[in-house]
Amino acid sequence: MVRMSTLFKVMAMVAIMFGVSFNVEAQLLGGIAKAIKNKSQQSKQEKAMETPTGDAKDAKNGPATFSVGRDGELQACTWNPETLEITMLCDIAGNKKGDVIKYDPSTGKFTNNRGEYKGSMSEDGTIESIHIGTMKFEVKTYGNTTKYTVNKDGKQIGNLTADHFVSLAIMGPYTGNPSRLLTAYVYYGLLLDKRTYSINILKFDPELKYTVEQLDDKVKWMDQESINKIMKYESSLPGAGFKETYPEFKNCKVAAVGLMSNQWAERTETDRQGYKHWFYVCDYWVVYELADGRNVVTFSVARENSRYGDVISKWQVHDGEFNEVTDWVRK
């Protein structure tokens, strides 16, 4: 006769064995499912990042046409995967109708038929534009959703949708099956110029020019004490605070300030401990006389920690916004 305690021990051992077996099987199945999912996500990313080579695989994708405008009303260019050439169909972003832009797979560079460099792209998603500099094409998967974005300086400036449409700065559809990296280069590296980028993304027009009268029309307050405080702070900064980012501001002169607020407005901010702090801000324009002969204006916000204190900081309303003042007369 089997003792009861021995039977319980045997049953417990069998249960443990089966339990371990089930756990191992579940872990294996889970690992396989995860690997399949990761492989699927990886294949999506690899396909999106494919750079053209000019071989049979590219030819299989067929030619592509890229258009701009919400409804694609303007065909901008075509892509031939067999010859690795982009042919311009209109004048846009410094490109001329009829230009042929050749891709070199060994360097990732694009050059037109006049020998002019037209940017580049790399398998890691880096895109170089002659107009707006370095961008990054990124692929991110969230569950069953994959997002294709174009980013600059850590901020998203555009995206490619699943239905052959590119949105934000440049809007328009494309046909064919080019890699998404190539598509990102065409729209953001080739068809997007500095002005369009600034207007759509940075929210200012770099080609806009002002007259003295137009600046005077923006003035809402003639408080000399406030003007003097802002002038003093602006003049205390090397290159008016733009020395590192815009070397041409070296030795510039702060020529004039116009107050676009009718008072110092009270604001609050909360620190990490949850305490509120009050400070004051005032909107203004400021004209700089640059050493190279240009006279430019920008629009900024000044901050002081007490209503009758000194200005302690400033920031531009739109980073990088500078416009020429056409009729400025230096004193």
C-alpha cells in the first residue's frame, strides 16, 4: 500500500513537472511570436530605408511621380529607378523644368545635369538639403501602426502617410512604389526651399522686408524707461545674444527698440516644488545695424522679475526670424 504522504509528494512532483513544461512552452511560443513581430517591424523599417541601387529590384518598383498641392495639382518631378534619375517637370525650389538629377548609390549624393550638388540621403535616414540642412527620416512602430516622420533639430516637420501622401510643410500625393526614404528626400530635401520651410514650419517669411513706417505702425507704447532698459540689456549681450548662432551679428549695433505691448504684462510660472513665481513681459521689435552693412529687425519678448526691475532675459517670437529694413538710415 502506498502511503498517503508519498502519494501527495508524487502528485505534487507531477504537477510541478507539467507546470514547468507548460511554462516553458508558453515562453517559447511567446518568444516566437515576439520574434515574428520584431522581424515584421524590422522588415518595414528596412523597406522604408532602402536606398536605390539601379538593379532589377528597383526596376520592379517602377517609375514614380511626385506632385505638390493638396490634390496634387502640380506634378513636380518623376523618378526612374532603372537610371536612378529624377526629372523635373516644373520650376520649384531652385530646380528648373527639364533638369535631370542623378543619384550616386556609392555616395548617396544627388547631382543635376549642370554638376550642381542637390543634397544626399543615407541608409540611417539622414537627409541633407541644400536649402534647410540636415534632417532625419524615422520609422516608428506602435503595435500595428507604423509612423514615418521627417524631423529637424529634434522636431517633426512632416510625415509620410500609408496612402502615398506627404503632409505638413510640403503637401501632395505620389504614385509608384519608391522607398519612403527616397520619397522623404524628394519632398523635404529637393522640393522644400528655405522660404516655404520658414513660412510653414517656423511661421515667418525670410524674404519679407519692412519699412520704418511699418515698424512705427506696430508701436503701442512710448515708455522711454522701458525702451532704455531693453536697449541696455540688448547691448550687454555679445552679438546681441546671437554671437554663437549667427556670427554676422558680431560687432552689431542695437539701433532702436519699439514697444509692441502697451504695458509690462504679468505672468506666472510654477517651479518644481509647486511654488508660483510672478514675472513681467513686454513684446518689442529691435533693429540691428550689422557690420556688413545690413539693417535687420526681429521681434522679441523681454522679461523682468519685478515691474520696476531690470530686464534679465529675452527670446525671439520665432527663432531665427530676421528681416531687412529697407529704408533705415544710420545715425
